[in-house]
Amino acid sequence: MSKPPISNEIAANMKGIKHKIVVLSGKGGVGKTTVATNLAVSFAMRGFSSGILDVDIYGPNVPLMLGLEGQHPDVDGAFILPINGPQDIKVMSMGFLLRKGDDAVAWRGPLVARAITQFLANVRWGELDMLVVDLPPGTGDEILSILQSIPEIDGVVIVSTPQDVAVLDARRAIQLVEKMSVPVLGIVENMSEFVCPNCGEAYKIFGEGNAKKAADEYGVDHLGTLPLDPRIITLSDEGTPFVINDPESKASVAFSALVDKLAKKTKLA
């Protein structure tokens, strides 16, 4: 599948962004936005200028997970100014443009495509070392529009859980990305094991090894596994990235290794 040319407006607006990582999942509920938000924050914690673009138009959860709900961006002429988030990351989301965070977006495809174009062409990102783009789940029109519109994507990170149904959808996501001639940076297996908050024991309640098998089958890297830690859920609901709140936890240590791999793959560090 050939990519159409990038618009001049988008290319000009994003020329100051050195690296761009897209985070995608084949299905919802696998922790894609948790991975995306903590990626953006982790890069900033390492001294890189970082931002996150939430293009999940129908379910924009990035403001909640970064403690930014209720904020609205300023406008400078034709440009929208991103919100400053934790670790001074730049944040833009459809959630900032709604009157209330739980308002429903009832838009058809053309309006969604137009909103995505505006996020890419009219948000003043400025100079960034890394922009993380959080996509909606699935393999629909929005995914195609974004992958076709972003200039010089470093690659896509696929997030899955160990269950067969989640890995099946991750396989579909890999196939879609490869058809778009966009690099797949690898698969992250989220919720690989449940960590008991009382005793610290780990239980593989969703199965084991399926994401690694899919990675091997398609010749892409298995970037690592992240545990299902109840504290991550609580912190996300409170708007606190877990890599900030609990940097010594098993999840944060595993996530740090994931960030190391992505920084190396993108030649960020």
C-alpha cells in the first residue's frame, strides 16, 4: 500500500520534531495509553524534550492519565498551544477540546480525519526530541490516516496482552503497519503477570508467551513484558504516571528497560 505525499503544512509544522513513535494496539483494554503516557514521561525524565499526541478521538484518555482533565489549550493565531504536562512534556488531546471529559464525540470519518490533520498541522509542537502518538485501538480509518500523515515515523510499538484474542488482534495490527511500509519497532506484552500487592507473588493469569511467539513469527522484536500491578491502575486514575510515583517497582524497572531499547532503536541515545 503506497503512502500519499505528506502535506506541506504538516511537514513544516513537524520539522522540529526529531523522532516520532506511534503506539498502537489491535484491541482496546490492553493498556496502550498507559504505555504511551509513561513512554513520553520516561523520555522527559532522561533529559529529552518530549510530547504526546492523543489521537484517540472517540476515547481520549491521556488527559486523565496525566492529571490534566479540565484544561483547555490556548490559541495563537492559527495554532493551538499544547498543554504542559508532568516533567514538562507537551500534551495535546481531543479531551482538551471537549466541554467535559466524558462528553461523547459523535463524528463521522471526514470530521475525524480533519481533526487529525489539525493536530498534526496546527499544534505548535516546536522543537522536540521525541513525540509519542497514542492511536485509537483497532485497524480502522483513523489508523490509516495517521500512519499516512505523519512524516518520518521512526516506527510503531504494538501493545498486547498474553490472551490469544489480544495477540490475534496484535498480529492484525502488525500486518496493517507493514502494508503501510512503516517500521514495527516491536511488541510490548502488558499485563504479563499479576503482582499481588500484599505478598509480592506473581501469577500469570492471562497465559504466557503468546506475544513472544507472534513477534518471532513476524520477525519483529519482543520489547519486553510489563506486569499487571494494581498500583498502576490506581495511579493512572489519579493522573500520576507510575514511572514517576514508584520508580523502583518491578513495573518501572521493566519499563525502563523498554525505554532503553526504544531509545537505541530510534538513535535517540
